Amino acid sequence: MIGNIYAIAAVAVVGGGLFGFDISSMSAIISITPYKCYFQSGPVPDDPSECTGPTASVQGGITAAMPGGSWLGALSSGYISDIFGRKKAIMIGAVIWYAIETVAINLLNWVPVYISELAPPSKRGRLVGAQQWAITWGIMIMFYLSYGSSYIDGTAAFRVPWGLQIIPALGLFIAMFFLPESPRWLARKGRWEEAHAVLVLVHGKGDANSPFVTREYREIKEMVEFEKQNSDVTYLELFKPHMINRTHIGVFTQIWSQLTGMNVMMYYITYVFLMANIKGDNLLLSSSIQYVINVVMTVPALLYVDRWGRRPTLLVGATLMMTWLFANAGILASYGEYAGPDGVENTPEASWRVTGAPSRAVIACSYLFVASYAPTWGPVSWIYPPELYPLRVRGKATALATSGNWAFNFALGYFVPPAFVNIQWQTYLIFGVFCFAMGVHVFFMFPETAGKTLEEVVDIFEDPNGIKNIGTPAWKTRITTKRTVAMERGQYDSDTQMEKGVGSDESPHRSGSDDIKA
């Protein structure tokens, strides 16, 4: 059984790569002739170059079909994960990926929960964030596969890249046999010896007497014993007064990640670049640069998100993305012109045309937008929700948060093509306003979780000295990574030193002098 947490994460996040495959499986092919003629609205013209493809609303429906089905699957996946375990849920998702993709995607979305329940607190952000990095790799690889397949004649031009997604799914299924189960899930099922063995394997490096393993095991045991009093959990539990605050934070983390407008870039970047007068092979090659940026710019978050903290990362990301979205709206409004009902290159969705230096500015702002999303909302939207909830509801709460992601993914996938046709550049204004709103929401309501054990995060929301049903005000929470790193290295026993006042927090969720205010 593999015990190295980095190796465990490297295998598990292949599920994120499959998610990325699906995201870009549409973006590279919506502008090619075989796709346009196959999904042509109305009679197919004699000259294939005159195919206009599906109408804006039909294209929106095609793109939105996957997230629409995934929304339903997300709600049921919570039960599967709670019953069979995090590891088996991922394996089931890998097996059925090709046959029933919308269900499989939601089972593979259990990767962040699985890693968060295995990872040490000081590295949790980095390791769960690897899910987003895998997604960016999947997006880029699938885009280039689709680009290469676009030179194939006939419908194989888009069928081949879609079919290739089965290969990594089978590899993930086989590799998962060599990974341990979540110790917290094992504990909840009363399998204490197995839970302790996993903690020793992953956190103690084989040392059963490791102080950190002892502390972690005790905290898990205390939490599980406490939660036995509320063992019968349904989704209604998430809407009770003591739980509704963290429920809304988790759901809105996923919703806001969609409302940044990133999927406009992922699904429909070719429409944006057509409006910037990029055509032919240059269209797909220029579009692919954003996927490379997405991969590269996710790396800083993996290295530093546990030092930066969740709150500052989200706040900076929202501010930067808002800037580039408003800049694009201003450029298109000031220097662009209506391209007519047929749009640029017989693409009605590319309804606005801008040329010259302003077109290069639109491209630059689009790249900068992706570079701002990649190290901020991209990884943190996966890191944050699984950290928020107590063990007894974590499965269903994370499923509910993920369903919010898919619901808005569906809405935006359907909304954006008609929006480009009907309101043109004003589409950017809508997403810019969303970025401003999410920044305000994060500042007042999203507490800092970096460096804390999952049990300590629970204490934030249940602080008896905090606001009723909210806990410690979000802006008063702090990063505790330095204290946690010292504890994991066994430099001191946390309980003894806290009594002496050495390196301790003011409370389980408030940092001392060595920590960083978020």
C-alpha cells in the first residue's frame, strides 16, 4: 500500500484530469467544419465551408447537457461515497466514466474530499489544489488532441478525441487499488485499527508512536464519538441553523468559481478570438495558449496556497479578474463594431468585431484573466469546501456544494452563446459585476482554514464567543500553518506546549504571534 501522500495525490488527481478532458472536449471542435456540418441547423449546404453549425441556443444546450446531468448525479454521489468510501467512489467513477459520464464526473469529484481527509494540515491546500492542476493538464491535453484530430476527414475529427478519454480512466481504476482508504471514513465506520494504520502509514512514516499521529487519532476519535449522537444525517441537516452558514459558504465557493466567467474562456474561447479577428489555424493555436497559461500559473498556488491562506488568495483573484473583464468590455465597446447577423466567419456567436491594436488588447486581457484565475479561484474552489464541514455531513455537504458548481456550469454553458449573439460585449460586464460581488462576500463571510486540522475548522463555526450560528467572524480568523508545521515535525507536543503558551494559538482557530493575519 502506498503511504507517500504526494504519490497518493498524484494518482487520485487523474480524476481531475478526466474532468479537464471533458471541459475542453468542446472548445477545440466547435469551430471546425465537420462539427458544424454534422450539427447544422437546417439543410446542409453543398459547400461545407458554408455550414454555420447549430444555432446559439442549440450549441448552448449541447454544451450544457453534461453539467445538467452532473447536477443530478452530484446529489446522489454523496450517498455512494458515505456508504462505500472515498476510495471506492473514485474507482466506481473511473469504471463507468465512458458509459455514464455525467454520473462518473461526480464520483471523481470525490478526489478533493479523499485527499483532504488523508493530507496533513500544513500540506492540505497544496495536495488538494493538485486536483485543479490535473484539471488544467486535462484541458490542455484534450485541446491539443482535438486540434490534431481536426485534420481528420469526417465526423472522426471530433469522435476520436472524445473516445480517447477512456484510457486514463482505466489507468486510474487500476492504480487506486494501491492507495489507502480515508482514515476518517474508516473511523466513522468503526474500523479503528485500519484508521490508525493509515495514519501511521501516511502521517507517521511507519512510526506508531509519532506525536502527530497520536494527536490526529485522538481528535478524530473525539469527533466521531460526538457525532454518533447525530448519526442519522440527511441533506436537511445542512439547512439547520447551526449548519446553514458553512453550507452556504461551501455552495457559494463553487457557484462563484463558475460566475467568474472562466468557462467562457474554457468552452467558448474560439468565439472570443474570432471577435478579435483571429482566424484559421491561428484561431486554434492562439486559443491553446490560454490552456498553457492555465497549467503554468496553477503551480504557484500549489507551492504557496498554504502560506498565502484561502481568504487572501480568493480576494486577490476576484479583484484581478474583475479588472480584466471590465477592460475587455471597455475595449470592445469603444473600438468594436457589430459583425452582422451571421457573425465573423459564419459564426453568429462571434457577433462583435474588433481589429488592430484593440484586438491584441482583448487577447492580452483574456490571457491575463486566465493567469489570474489559475492560481486563485481555480485551486481554492476545490480546496476550500471539503475543509468546512464536520465528518458526519462532509460527504453530503461536499456533494451539495458540487451540485451548485454543476447547476451554474449548466446555466452558463447554455447562456453564453445566446448572450454573445444578443448582448455582445455587455456579457463581460455581467461577469465583472459577479467578480466584485464575490470579493465582498469572501471578505465578510469566508473564514481562514489554512494550517488547521479539519477538526479545528469545525471550532471556527462553533466558537461560543462568536456570532450565533456563524462563529468567529471571518475577518478575525488567521493562518496557522507555521504552528502546524512544527507540530507535524514533532518539534513539540501541541497540548503540552499550548499549556505553557509556546507557539500556541489564542484558541484552536486563532493564531499566535508566529502566524499571519488573513
